[in-house]
Amino acid sequence: MTQLPAPALQRAELEKAWARWTSGAGRPPGTEVALRTEVVESWERSLRTVDPARAVAPATDRDELGSRWAESPLRTPITEMASELRALTEDSGMVAVVTDEAGTVLFSCGDRSVRRRAETVNLAPGGIWDEPYMGTSGVALSLHSGRPESVWAAEHLVEALHGWVCYCAPIRAADGRQLGVLDLSTYWDRSHPLILTTVRALVTAIEARVHAEQSRPESRTRLECLGVPRLYKSGKQLPMRPRQLEILTLLALEPEGFTPERLHEAVYGDRSVSSSTLKADVSRLRAATDGQIADRRYMLTAPLACDAVELLAALEAGDLTTAVRLYRGPLLPDSDVPGIVQWREHLDVCLRTAVLADHNPEHALRFGQRCPDDIEIHEHALRLLPHGDSRRGLATARLHTALTGR
């Protein structure tokens, strides 16, 4: 009889222990595998609410997910580190996941094939991985203990996760509050203790950014320029002229700023408009923003939250869920200002290309809602939706309307 290699033998013994425990028989007598106390305690807690045979993590509402991510103190630090996380996970065959303090996944990236397999159990944005919902996992143990944790193979309560190993560590605010968990997951036979060291190092870097972000003065001004344009200050909408919104949008999208000549060209194009007109427009905008525009080189001098900027950052981070959520329509759709037209086309092409290359039908459906005439997007949604999915009717109706022009 062929002897199994040590990790495979250990996994087989762990499967036996898991089978007896989840059937109510308890720990097998004379078992060779050492069941960790924290895993057994988690099993006991989890079995009150979780069926080990469940196939997929429950999902939060998409709009709620968008709000959670937009308001999370982890959003900016994770977005800034997304390229590093992507490079690490794609090179090593892993998936990186960031949850909030309740175990809801806010962000994920990684090796394409591993990420697709993770999506089958909803280890993806919107999935709920706290212990009462998905049982014993690295995320659940880290949230419960407040320490770095790993869960290997059949240590997971849910059988659908027995092919995985996950390494997790909590992310904390400067005051010690748990903000969420960073998880690096891969297949069980790729496990290595150094991965947990990597997770700790990444969490240290994330926390440094979180603490720096929390120490900055809070930005109280927000520009919404996708779809219906609006400017808010301290939660109140400010009345703004179209030209002011156009200039402010350009300044938000290009933080390096403009020379007077370049801004003139971006706003007026080839029109015969004097430089004094631009100065007057910027002066009115400066008054509306409490002087937050520099003089010689036109640029913002204070933080300004902007949905178009956030959409670009989400695309650069590979976070298509957030990008699609932010897209409420084209950039300043009524504007014919040359600089706005160029940015509008850039944003639309970037997002549309990403949606067409993606395999999540939710993204195609949501983007299609904002682009009713886009035949290719509706066809893409139909290709991705399985037969029997009730949303096929919605995609079919949208495609019919786009084809007939009704």
C-alpha cells in the first residue's frame, strides 16, 4: 500500500476527526491528528448556527456593501496598497481578501484561477465570513481572538473549504479598535508558515497608512460629477454654476494642476475667450471653495473627495465592484468642455473594457443599468448568467430595448 506524504496523511486524519465531530460523535479515540483547542472551540460555537454542508458564504446587499466600503477607514490604505497586494498574490498563486470588523469582504484580488475558485464559495466582495455565518475560518478566528490565525484544510467547519488554507491577521485603528482582517488564502497543499509572517508585515504597513490617514484633517467637501453633478460641504449641497463644476472636476482629476494656458485650453478649447474670463471663473470658484485653489498654478490646496477620482482608483486597484457602484452615469453629461469630454471618454472606455473582460454577471448588470443602449454589455450579461437565473429576463429585456430603440 502506497504511503501518503505527511501533509496528505495529516489531512486525511483531520478529515476523519472533522467527520466524527460534525456528526456529533466527538473526537475519535486514538486519533493521530492533534486538534487545536481554538479550532475545536470554534467548531462548537459554529455548529449552533452553521451547517457544515453549506456551499457558499451568505452575501450582503450590494448597496450596503458599497456604503460599507465607501465609509471604511481601510478603503484609502488598501486602495493605495492594491498594486502591491496584486503583485504578491498573482506571483504566488493566492488570493488577498480584506474584510470589515463584521467579517464582510470589502476587497479582494489575486491569481485569476484561484480568485475564480474563491468566488464559488463567495470569498469575494459582499461575502459574510464571520463565525456565526460561515463557521471556522481564518477570518472568523482572527475576529474572535484578535490575533493572527491560520486555518488549514479540514480545520474549516464548512466542508466546501477543506481544499483551502487561510492566513489572517486583524487590522487595528490607532486606538486599538479592530477595523477588519487581512486574509491570504490558497490551496491546502501550498501552505507555508512564512505566509503568516507576510500577512503580519502587510498588516503593519496597512495600519501605518490607516493611522496616518486618521491623523489628517477630515475632508468635509465632496464633489459628485458622475451622472447628476453636485457639490457638498459639511453634508449640505452648495449651489454651483456649470462652469464652476467643470473647472473643479478638472482640478480634482488632475491633482498636479494646470498652467493658466493649459486650463484655458481644457475649458474653452479653440474658442476666442480672453484670459480674464478664465481668471474670473476661477475667482468665483475660489470664493465658493473658501480659497482652496492656488493662484499661479491652478490646483487644489485642500483635500476634495470626488466620485470620479475614486472610480479611477478602484479601477487601478482592480476593485471593479466599487468602480461599477460609483458609476452613476457619464462624467458631467451635459458638458461640452474639451477637457471634460476627454476625461468622460477615458472613464467610460476604462470601465466598459473592465466590465467586458470580467466574469461576474453582477458587474455587467449594474453597468448595463447605466448604459441602456449598450448592446454588447447586455449580451455580455446574458452570456454570464446561468440558465434558470431570474436576472436573465432583465438582461433580455434591456437587450431587446437597445436593439429596437424603444
